[in-house]
Amino acid sequence: MDTSATGSRQSRHLAAFVLLFLREEPSHGAALLGRMEAEMPHCQADSAGLYRTLQALEREGSVKTVWEAQASGAPRKVYTVTAKGRAALRELAEDIRGREENFRFFLKRYE
């Protein structure tokens, strides 16, 4: 499968999932990836893609970060969704709904 137009098949909607999970609970990257892998039916994210997505979301103002000190070990960056991120999530949900309709059409027609 050629994925050159989207960069990678796994990251096409990664921002939507990241915002969805962070809307439910602020998190640091490793915990977020763990939740995604445990809860999503077909999680195709990897840590590199997740962190690139988190950085992009932070740059655009959709998430904000705070450093959380740990009892032991290095501090961790905890990500939280902003108002701009919640608005982006609503737009992404609308896009996904439209795509879902097209996928249902495709599968019905294919079968």
C-alpha cells in the first residue's frame, strides 16, 4: 500500500485519537500509548508517531503541557487538551463520520 500522500497509514487519524484520549484524561506519552494499545480495537500507533503528533498538537495550541515531578526518575511531560483542541476534535469527529458513511457504502457495494 502506497502511503506517501499521508506520510503513514497509521498516523492518518492519530491526532483525533490522541485528542479523544486526552479529553478523557490528561496523560504523559507512554501512558497514553499504553491506553491506546489496550483500548483501541486496531491501534496502529507507535511511540515515534505519537510523539510527533503530540509535538504538532502542542505547536498548534491544541494541547498544553506541564512537567510532572516523579518520586523517582525524571519528570514527565503531561499533556492536556485545550479549548482549541476540543474544537479540533469536534471537526475531526465530523470528518470521521463522513468517512464512516463512505466506508459503509463501500463495504455494502463490495459485498
